[in-house]
Amino acid sequence: MALSSSLLRRLLRSSTPVSSSSSTASSILRATFCSSSSSSAPSPTESPLSSVFGDGAEVSNVPPLTAPKLFISGLSRLTTDEKLKNAFAPFGQLLEAKVITDRISGRSKGFGFVRYATLEEAENARQEMNAKFLDGWVIFVDPAKPRQQKPAPRPDTDSSHTGFTTNKTVGWCG
DNA sequence: GTTGAGCGTT
């Protein structure tokens, strides 16, 4: 089933810590893989959902990316741009790989961005690096949202200079 | 020196 990394993250993070304080991520991964593997759900009756989706429509495949830009979350605070770059380098040509760091504290915020040359490389890297270990933390790869669509919208054109002369034009016809 | 929600600077 197609599970958004965000949702997964929420569930994992909000869930109470396991008894083992050591391998928290391992259990998470195992749970993730187990859920997708165990398709032997004893359903007494046919699931209505399957009929809704119709035949031919498979939910197992995730929708393709719309941009070669990926949003990496779950990074360790020790992870830097270089580590991220080295981690996503063998999956394609990285046009840009940067870990977002707070300008005040100067440390990584825990997420970063990677941009590939083509969507194929991005998809490959995403499917290959999604829910993988990096610096001891499980990272999640998701399509990045556009930072700013239109930075400078210019609705006005002729009202450049402060229009005070317009008053004269009106003419109060007195 | 560090523990966890989220989308970056030019």
C-alpha cells in the first residue's frame, strides 16, 4: 500500500518508545516491511475497497514525482551536506544536495534537499533511499514542494508614481 | 554535547 512518509513518520514518532532503547529504528523498519509483506489478511468477505478501485488499478505503486527535487527528512543532526551528497550520489547525478541548517544556531534542522538531473534518478533514489539508515537515523525521502512559486507579482503597472495629479484631472466642476 | 515537526538561501 502506498504510505506517505509523513504519515509513517508521525506514527513512528508519536508511538511510545519500545522497551529496547537501542534499536528503535530497527523495529520500525521491521514493522514497515512486515506490514507490506503480510498480505494474508483473513477477510471473510471480499473487501469493498478492491471493487472501488476497480481492476487494473494497483495501489502498491506510488505516483511518479513531478519534480526531480527531493525532500529528505529524518536526518541526524550530525549529517551535513557532504554526507547527504555522498549518500545520494551513487543514485544519479546530483545537481544540488544541501542540508538545511539554522542560521542562528548554525546546526542542521534535520532535513535537507537533493535535486537530480532527471525524474528517473530522483525516483530511483527515492525508492532506494526511502526509510534507510543514515548516521544512525532513518531518513525519509519525499517529493519537495516548490519553495516559492512567484516571488515578485507585479499587479500595478501605470501607478508607479504616487498619483496625486489624478485629483486635478477629476475636476469638481464647481 | 543531543534526540526530533517539518519544506531551503541564494
